[in-house]
Amino acid sequence: MIKSKNIVSSLITAGLGLGMSLGISGIAKAEVWDMPLAYSGSNFHSVTAAEFGSCVTTGTGGAIEIVTHPSGSLIKGADIKRAVQTGQVPIGERLLSGHQNENAIFGYDSVPFLATSFDDADKLWQAAKPSIEKTLADQNLTLLYAVPWPPQGLYFKKEINSVADMDGIKFRSYNNTTTRLAELTGMLPVVIEAAEISQAFATGVVESMVSSGATGYDRKIWESLTHFYEVDAWLPRNYIMVNTSVWNSTSEANQNVIRGCAELAEYAGTWRSKEYTGFTLAGLRAGGMTVEPAGDGLQNELKDIGATMTADWLKAAGADGQAIVDSFNAMQ
């Protein structure tokens, strides 16, 4: 992880130089932008957001000071988007697919087995980004940057060889996709926010989840669960949004600094996510978990479920969803 920190630090230093090169001079009275985050301060998304905030604060000559609040400490994850929309806070980070109950288009990155690698996830993001930006713009939100999670796998507290083995297991749900996955596998969905994961597993409120190795590692999930199956179901994205009214009132020079820092943060966060994939899976093993690919039989059953869920999503997303998939397929 030292190499990662050095590269990210170099990128942020470059971002600070970018801000100064844009002609920001003098120290203005700081305008504090409180930035709620759903995940722990040690999570790589939160670390990237904090570095982005430092880049903006220094790059604007102190005119805008971004202060991050991880672990849902300021605003709970499910409420962050609404808080930014209404101006309760000017900026925030949220899991994009957490909004798909509002609009199916937000769940584009959680369609099982559509994009199962970082390269494919990037192509899918490029295909979906115009629609996402337009949808957010209609809600008084401006997209700044987005960073993918590592590929999603399945966590259990026992060995699982088939979908039948999942019947009746209490499963952590955090969006429409995970709720539907639970229904199709016979598991029982229980809504649990990221900040509540450790307690929920420790107390038996839930017994399984689909998530990245990063989430399990950050939460020391081996204290409650025993198995992680690498199924590479999807690579969801966290995104940073700013209230459009606040954005429009920001000077062009400071907007340029923020955009520059956002571009660097997206690159650095994605780089860190790729490196973190192997690091966290090794950490799960070191914690005593069995980490392995799902067996062929289970993988085939999950792919059949994925096909059903893809059809469900396309029906809900309509023409915009089909256009995203068509554009993505054209890049293959």
C-alpha cells in the first residue's frame, strides 16, 4: 500500500500545482463545504475524498475548504443525496445504485455479470455517464467524479455450493439489485447501511452479503463470517455530487480547480481500487476466511439469475437503459 500512497500523494501534489497555476492568489475567507461520506474514514473511497478535499482547499487558496465526515457521522448514507439536493450540505458522496428506486438508470452499474472487470466497468461508465449527468442535473445535482469498487463477491458464514444452500439466509440489502438478488436466491433481504455492517453481522441481524473484498476487510468481517466467493458480479461506483445552485455560485476559477482535483481523484481512486482488490482478498485470507471462486454449478446458477435481473433492469430502464447496453456492447 506504500506505493499506492506515494502515487496518490504525487497526484494530489500535482493537483495543488494545477490550482495555483490557474491564477488563484491571496487567502480569501474560507467557505466551508461539509462533505458527508457513508463509509469509514479508512475506506479507500473516504481516503480519496479527503485527498480531493485537501486538493480543493489548497488549490482555491483557502477560498473553499472541504471537510469530510465519514461513517455516516454527519448524515446517514441513505440521506446524503437528498441533503445535497436540498442544500443542507453543498457536497457529498453516495453509492450511485443506492438511488435506483428513484430511477432505474442509477442501477446501470449493478446489473449482474454485465461488466465484471475494471476495463469493462470503465466502458460501461462511459456509456452511461451522459444519462447519469442529465438525470442528476434534473435533480439540482452536478457530478464531479466517480470511482468503482472492486468486483463484488458473496459472503457467507458457511460453505455454499448451490443456490439451494442459500435458502432462508438473512442477506444484507442496500439497493433494488441486492433485494432482487435475495428474492431470486431464496434469501431474506434486510436493509443495512454501510456504517451498520459490523454490528449487524456481530448480532446476527444478517448472515450474508454481496460486496467487495474492500468492505469485508475494512469491517474485519472474518470475525463473523467464514467464506468469500469470488463471483465478480459487478463493480458499482461511488460518486461525488455537488448542489448545482452552489456550483453555479462558485467562481469559474474555483470551478476549474475543483474539476482538476476531481479528475485527479477519479484516476487515483480507480488506481487504488485496482490495487486494493488483491490486497483485501489477501487480508480476508489472513483473517481466516476461505476465499475462492464459486464452483461451476453455483456460478452457472448465478449467471442464469443474472440474465433474469438484466431483463428486469432493461424493462425498468426503458430506452435509456437499452441505449447504455447497446453503447457498451459496441465498445467490446
